[in-house]
Amino acid sequence: MTMPVHGEKLPESAAGELLASNKKTVACAESCTGGLLTSRLTDVPGSSAYVKGAVVSYTDEVKAEVLGVRRETLAAVGAVSKETAAEMAEGARKKLGADYALSVTGNAGPGISEEKPLGLVYIGIASADETVVHEFRFTGTRHEIKEAAADEALYMLCRALKKG
């Protein structure tokens, strides 16, 4: 977990305050973070007011059957892709009835390939107005990659909430 610099809030606390003050809700669709993102959101007291729920979609089957990721997408570009991250976020937002949904899919290791290298992570955020996905290349251990991905997802949520 990222430690705050003197006087700064943890990203999950900042996101929670913004969600609460804007009366918005969030859902998560996690793959490589395995529930870490949702755990961090729910570490904040009062988070039941804005966290709707989450799906840890570690397999393609769960991505397709629960979140509604198209099998064609998974077959064409794979689970670790911009397209899959977008469909995961959109599916979670709709299924869980949230104002915003975050998705995380990537390669935290140990398996690596030239096409999907270690540390490649896609993070998506969906709202009623738009879906945005960013690609990241994190370094470090499996745990460090998961923490970095959760941090970035929380920062993306904060930016979206500030934007309105």
C-alpha cells in the first residue's frame, strides 16, 4: 500500500471522501489484483455507503458469464487487454448498479511473454457517460504490481470524481 506523504491522505481515503461528498457509488471488477482494490476501498470506515460490490473475475469464464465480457473479445485480444478492461468495467457498473466501476486486468507474474510482459496492466473506469482505459507497465514483485495497480485505479477514480 502506498504510504501517504506528510499531510496527504491514502488514495482509498481520498476516493471515499469524494464518493461520499458527491453521493456516488463504485463497483469493482478485478482480475490480477484479486480483490485488493475492493479491500482497500472497504478499509475506509463508512465505505458501505458507496461501495456497491465487486467481482473477482480471475478466469475468462467468470469475465464472460458474470461480467458480460464478450467471448469474441477474449478470443481476439485476450484477458489482458484494453478491450477486456473496458468490458469488465462496463459489466460491473451495470450488474452492480454503481455510478462508477473500476476494472483491473493484467500480468502480475510469474508467467511472461513478449506479447503480455510481466507488469502489463490495464485499468478501466466506466460511468454512465464514458469508459476510459489506461495501460500501465509496473515493475517489482507480484505483490508490488498488485499494490501499484490498486493505487492507480484509486487515483483514476479520484480524477473522475473531481472532473464530475
